[in-house]
Amino acid sequence: MNETATPLPAPLPQKAPAERAFHELQALLDNAGAGIVFIRAREVVRCNARFAQLFGYRSAADLIGQRSESFSLGRVAYRDLGRAAFPVIAAGQPYVTEREMRRRDGQRFWARLTGSLINPAQPDEGAIWVIDNLDAQKAAQKQLEAALWEKQTLFDNAMVGIVYLVDRRMTRCNGFFEQMLGYGPGELSGCSTRTWYASDAEWEDIARRSGPVLMRGESFSGEVSVRRKDGSIIACEVRSRALDPENPARGSLWIAMDVTERKNAQASLTRVQAELERLVAERTRQLSETVQTLHREMEERRADRDRIHWLAHYDALTGLPNRTLLAERSREAIALAKKDGSPLAVVFVDLDHFKHVNDSLGHRVGDALLVAIAERLRSVVREKDTVCRLGGDEFILLLPGASAHGAERVAGKLLDASRQPYQIDRHELTMAPSMGIAVFPQDGMDFDTLAQSADVAMYRAKQGGRGTFCFFTPEMQAHSARALMLENALRRALERDQFRLHYQPQLCIATGRLRGVEALLRWHHPELGAISPAEFIPLAEDSGQILAIGDWVLRTALAQLRAWQDAGHAVPAVAVNLSAVQFRRPGMPERIAELLEEAGLPAQALELELTEGAALDDPYLAGVTMAQLQALGVRIAIDDFGTGYSSLSLLKRFPISKLKIDQSFVRDLGDDPSDRALVSAIVRMAQALGIDTTAEGVETPQQLDFLRAQGCTEAQGYHCGRPMAAQELLAWIAAAGATA
């Protein structure tokens, strides 16, 4: 936006108030960030698009006439809300509450509800309710709490002042705080906070304002005036919380930001704005009696109308058509295709791993990247094509006149364009899309069906390795239905005790001794039968359930190892696969330490297996996390090594204990010279780095002999021992005589 100040438009004459009120109300509803609904006689009379989105409907029109009870968790919850809200709103006061609500698909979410009667004197005229989704706020709160315990690097390089206080004396601060106040390193150490206040009164005032809040265990925020070393005064925004509300003696954490320039700029802007308003008012008075005033007002109304139309039809961030305009153009394109038999294609585009950009670089960089991607999408399509941003990192392309071949050509051009990096500030970013293609009429006779088919195809493209495209087929619809069924069943599998762990031996090739076992997750559904981990693990990762499931796997495997060792069985260690979602979870090393302590096992008894992708998606974060695990004593293994795009320069810097050679290389060792060369190279590389190797999928004595000759450390596979339940493993140990 251009921030250059412009004269404010002349006030519009008070004509057609009903029309103006209607347009203003419609604009407010369409652009409100919260859901807004009008309820009369317990039915939806009207709502905005945000309300429909919150409750899982495609559009506000789908909700007209919907019973308001359907949004609650049940009739009891609905009646409780009514009993609580009605006395308040009947008295003419707004009723505010936080409650769990239910979406169309049954999914629950927390929301803040604000309701009031349209006319307290006539309750039957209905009520207005405003709905805010609180799930994002709770997630943001967790991120904030995690950020406060970042490592020393973040503390030292934070662009805000950070101070730890005990009994109003500084115990620690970062360099930014010292620089902000003009002190050298260490000059403020141990000093009283009175040092940076201009007077006793201001010093006592901040204690009076913050003390009660911190004692209640709440966070304090406010603004204070701070004196620099040279005596100058700056304005600071401060935030604080007690390190332990139950033990105030532990002190508090304070974060300070210099807002002097911002306040000065705001003051200047306020003065300029006041002057501009005065000038505009004077000019309006002078022109109120001329014919030019009427002409000017008409032009302004036309511009407002155009702006409202633009906001209603285009995405505010990228300038691309939004869902509303896409719906209009799709109706026209389908009508034309039906009339003259011309082809039509829809391409659903989703950016792979875009969330990593927002999480690691912030939403400002993410938004700038979306704008750049939108420009590139526009550059590869025709003038008559429509590129729409659905929201987040999802886009949809409407290609009138494009056959399957034409859509494939467009998808190929998009993939070629995506290989060129984006330069956002000082970051060079590469963002690949996964695309699904649906063609009219075989994949759908209306746009909603075409878009759904393209969406299903896009998910198949993601499963096929991302960074590619896929055409919709009827088989995909069945696969999508099964995926939905499995995801719903997966939500209850843990609490219904449907998971089991099997354990596969890992043998020392040189001695034949048992070096450890790998814990392998199995899911047996009472109706669907045994379900492959290759099918349900990706669903668990996408839905976020992998965190709870992974926690269960770790706890169960460690408890089983403890039980074996307590009973005198020679099982020295257990290996557990860690998904990328678990690995990137804040506080993961601390959680591993808790589980080890809970099981009463040394850290050396646990080996965590990661895929190359999980380790190399964010090399810096991966290195920090691995270093923390190494400090605990936990061993790290890279699973399925050789199947991804390894960066050896990064790999050699990771504290890795073992490389697991993927079974695809081991399977054809007897017949394929390339596989023998690859396995030999991996073993020698690992030896040079001081890393053990485990060959997976060893099924024949010949394979084992070759691995022994190459110096491979361990073997795992059916020739060594199949995955077994805990009791079966003990019987296998006794029969095989494999000791630690």
C-alpha cells in the first residue's frame, strides 16, 4: 500500500440511507474476520462467508434455514447455552462465552461467542452472534511459551531486550538490552532496576502495576519510560511474567522493545491527519454550493463501488481472483463447454512444505513468497485462463478450452517455472507445487465436482513424491474414501487399544550376537483387518495424530525393554522410528529424556531412526536437535539411507551413530553389480565417518556373506529374524542362542 497521505474525500450527503446501510452491512459481513450470523426462531436467517467456513460449509447460502442447534455439541449443550445467554441478552447486554462447537463433519473446535438481541424489546426479531475460532490462539500461545525457552543463541541475537529479574535486581540480560540503554557488556549485571528509571515515582509505578499481575501467574504488558546511560529518555513496550508463580523468589522475565520512533511517528501522523482533516473540511464547505461538488461525489461513489466489487472478487494479498469470481467464471466456462462441446480443465495446485517457510522465516516472508508465486502462475497461463487463490497455499486454475493434453502442458510449464528460485529479502527459496488435474465432463459435470476431483488427484500427486502432477481417475475417489474412513478410524485406534508393537532383531554380522531390536508399529482394526503402516502413517502425520501415536510407541517400547531386562533377558537396546513431524516438534529432546527416566533406562538403550528427509529438511534445526539428543546419550540412525537426496557435507556434521542401508539395495546384491557397488560405497563412507551400518532386508546367506566381506556392522531381515511379538522374541532368542 502507498502510505503517502492524501486528502480525505468530502463527506457524502445523507442520501439514500437505506441503500448505503445495506452496502455498508454487506461489505462488513463479506470482509469480517469473524463469523457473523443472524438467528431468528432458532434458524439461520443470514450469515457471512467466514461463518460458513468455520462450520465447514462451502458458502453462506448453504446455511440459510439451518437449525442453530446443529452447531452445538448436542441438545443439552444447546439448551445450556440458551439458559445462560438469554437472561443477559434479554437485558440488552451482549453475552460472551467460550464453548466447544461442532462443524458440519462433526469435528469440534473452540470458539468465542458474542451474542445480542437485534431488539431487546422484541426478542422474536432474532439475535446476532459473532463467532471467533480460538484454536489458532491456543496454538499461538503454545508457540509463545516455547519461544521463551529458546537456546542461548536466540537469547543473544533477539532483536528485543530480554531481562531476568529477582527481587527487582537484574540477574541476566541480553546484549540488545544493554545496547538499547547505551551500556557496555556486563555493566548492568546485578544492578537494581532503579538504574534505568528517571525517578522513584516511575520506578514505584511499574512495581504497582505489574506486581499483582505477576503474583496471579499472569503476563503483564505495558509501556514505560526508560532512562539511557547518557540520561536520554526512551519509550519502551514491556512484557513480563513470573518464572514460577508458585515461587515468586525465582523472579520474572521481562521483554522490552524501544518504541520511541514509532510513538514519535504516530504523533506526527496524528498531527498531519488532524491538519488534513481540517483542510478537507474547509475545502468541503467551500465546494458544497457548487455543481462540481455533485460531480466529485458521483466519482467517489463510483470508485467506492469499484473498490467494494474488487474486494468481493479478488484476493487482498495476491490480487488473484477469489472463490466468488472463480465461481462466476466457472459457471460461464461450463455453460460454454456444454453449448459448443469445447474442452475444459481444472488444475488444483498446492505448494509443498510451504508451512516450513512460515514456521521458520515468519508470515511476512511467507506472504511475500505467495505474491511472487501468484505472479509466476499468471505468467504461464493464457489471458482467458483464471488463476484463483483459494486460501493459504492453495491455488486453482480454470482453463477454458484446454484438453487433457493442454492441461498437462500447463502443469509442465508450472513445474519448469517452479525450479527457478524466489528471492525474498535475503532468502533464496525454492517452492515446488503438487498438482491435480480434472477434465470436463468425464471428471465432473459441475465446477464443485471438478474441483473436488482435482483436489483428490493433487493428494495422489503428493503421495507420489510431491513436486509433480496427476490426473484424476475413478480409482482415486475410492482411495480417497478409504483414506477418510481410515483417518476417522485412526482417531479412535489408540484409545481402543488397537495398536501393537512387534520387534525385529538386529544382529552383529561379525559375531551373530543380538545388538538390539527395532520396534515396528502394527494396527489391526476389528473390521478392516490388518492395515499397513505405509497406508496409515502418512494419514497420522497429515492429521497430527502421529504425535500421540509416536509418544505411545516410545513409551511402550521402552517399558517392554525395561521388562525384558528386569526379567534377565539379553535385549540390550531398542530402536524406534521417529517421524519428521515428531522430530520437528518443539521440546522433543526433553520429552525423550522424560520417557527414559519414566522407564528407568539409560539413554544408550534407545536408538532413534530418522529418514534422510526429516534430517535434511532444515539442516540447522536438525543439527541442534541431534546435538541435544547426543548430549542425552541417545543414538541417532538414518533410516532407508540412499533412497533420498543426501547432502554428504551436512551429513558428516550430524552426530549420527548409524546408517541403515535400504532393503532395495540389499535385495539384489546377488544379481545387480550396481547395488553391490552402492552398498560397498555406503559402508566405506560410513567407516570413514566412524559410523556403524545396518543392512535392512537381509534374506539370504549370500547377502549376509557379501555384507560381512564389506565390513557392514549389523544385519536385519527375515534371514536374521522376522518381526515378532514380545513373547515370540524371547522364544526366538532361546532357540537361536543370540545373546548380547
